[in-house]
Amino acid sequence: LHDKSIPDSVGAWAKELMKRCVFKIIPVEVMKSRREVEKGNLCLRKTLSGVDLNRNWPVGWKPNRIGHEEYGGSSALSEAESRILRDIGAAWAPHSYVQTHSGEWALYTPWDHKALWGS
């Protein structure tokens, strides 16, 4: 038995998805870091001022000393790149998002850092 409502190929699935969804792609947050990744310095996620943008968000932000591997900035959203992404998300209000980490070939979804879904 085949359910006719389920696309039977990857191409058909992608076409159906494109009809139903809006995709916004923000390719690079920090160009200098991206250039370093392309040279082989993988998982370089910091700004020129040494802030780990993955840790510069209000959820889970904690103070660390400058130079610490997980330094999240002087405060949550202290970095322009984080504020730009926050503003894009607030204006668009997506149902979900996927974040790619080029240095570790990983995809993260909104629940990647929370103890409980929806908490």
C-alpha cells in the first residue's frame, strides 16, 4: 500500500516542501571566521573581539573571562551579529530554525540547549 499524500521521491518531497514553507538563509555570521574555517582552522566561531556567538544569547548566557573558550561576551546580545539575528527572527517569527556549524558538520535545532522542550 502506498499513501498518495506522501511524496514518493526526494524530488517530489522537496517540491511539496517548497510549496508549504518559507526558507530564509543567513549564510555567514562572521566572515573572518569563515575564511579561517576554509583554510582548515575548523570550528572557529568567535568574533574579532573573541566572543563565542553561540554563547552570546540570553538563554544560557553566563559570564566568563575574556579569552575563555566559551566567552559569551560582556553581556547577552553584546555583539552586533547576535542582535542582527535576533532582529531577523523577531521580525520573521519562524516556526522553527536549523543552525549549521560548518566546523563540526552539525545541524542544531531550537531545543539543542534546553533541558525540557518548550521550557
